[in-house]
Amino acid sequence: MNQRAAVLSLISPAYLWLTLTILLPLSAMLYYSFLSDVPIGNREVSWTLENYGTFFEKAFYSELMLRSFKLGAEVTAFCLLLGFPCALALSKSIGGRTKEALFLLIILPFWSNALVRIFSWTMVLRGNGILEYSINWLLPGTGPLGLMFTYPAILLGLVHSYLPYMILTCYISIDAIDNQLLEAARSMGAGKLTILFRLIVPLALPGIVAGSVLIFIPVIGSFMEPRLLGGRNGTFIGTIIEDQFTAVFNWPLGAALSFIMMGLVLLVLLGFSPIVRRFK
């Protein structure tokens, strides 16, 4: 009994903090999503489902939702393709000072503000920017690249922002794999690809899943990177939701779109959970 009380005393502050910072704001958002207007001043407010109906009535919102999910999937895929080999090399091939230096480079983006990182990319990708100037200096006559305010620019900025999450989560899983297990596989005649796809990838799957979730969910709702790097091409469901709260002042619609997005994300995660369990 004393042990149970001690455990409760340790976890209670954390759960209380989560309740105050997550459940209460979500409850307020849910409340607003069923209102006809923002309850400020003398505005007449009534309960309605119109905000949720707007999403299904206007194809514009569903198209943006699909576009946002596509962006999230592509950013997650690029982060996995770049991050997993990096994590594997850091865990099994590189050591000493080189490993420390590479880890420093990986976590370096966390030392700067996200807005600063995005504006840095605008300096690189804009016309007559660093990248265009360098390529034209190396290959005269290349001409303008036209990368700024395009979909690839958004992808590049988001992959740069979220790649460290994939590297770090995969590294933790790969580093936990016993090297003796890999040596046993080699002694039995297993090739490098067999070891990679039959041993390392299945055993590292928890880190891959954790990194994918940490990237996929926030990318779907991102608005800062698409707005600054995409311009007119940077309209996604996240930018629309942000506009509802900051520009249009239509909080009920913004709240409803947020909950629809959250519900669809949960459905996607539930749909992939049986596939993930098969590889465990």
C-alpha cells in the first residue's frame, strides 16, 4: 500500500500537468467547435453542427486535407530514407570524436528558433540567393532555379526541421540491438542485406514508428513553413486553420477543422497499427 501511494505521489504531478495543458485546451476547442460564433461581447451564440458540415460541403477543405496528408507522408518518407542510414552508421560504424561531432551537427537545428531556420532557407532558395549563385558560379549559364515559393521548397524546409527526430529515435532502437546477434547472423552466412532487412529493420521498428509519428502528426498541421517557403503554393489545412484564428476570427470553424484533422490522423494511426504489430 505504501509503495502504491509512493508511485501515485510521483506520477500525479505529471498527470495533473498533462490534464491542465492538454485536456483543458482541447475541451475548450471542442466547446468552440459547436458554437455559431465567438462568444465575445454581446454576440448571439447558439449550438450548431454547421462548422463540421462546412468541411463536408466544400470540397476545398477535403482537398487541402488530402494535400496535407500527402505532405506529411512525403516528409516522413524522406526523413526515414535519410535518417535511418545515418542512425545505423552512428550506432554500428562510427565512434569516438567523429560520432560526437556528428551528433552535435544533428541536434544543432534545435539550438535555433524555428522561424530563424525557415528564414535562413529563404535566403538560400530565393532568386539570386546562395544556392542559385553557387550553382551558376559552378555551372555558368544555368539560369534561375525558381525554387522559392514551390512545393519542393516546403519539403526541403520541413525535412530539415524534422530529420533529427527520425535520426535520434532510430539511433536509440538500433543501438539497443546486441552486436553479438549480428555477429551470429554473419557467422551463419547471412549477407549484409539479409541482416539489414531480417534483423536490424524489424528490431528497430519501434524507433521507426516513434520517429514517423513525431514527424507525420505535426507536419500535417504545419503552417509556418508552408506559408514562408511556399507562398501561394503553401496553402494547406494548417494554414487555413491558422487563418481562421488569426485573420478571419472564425474560431468555431478553426476548432472544427482542427478536430476533424485530429480524428483523421487517429484513424490513419489505427489503420497502420495492425501492420506494425505484424512485424513485432
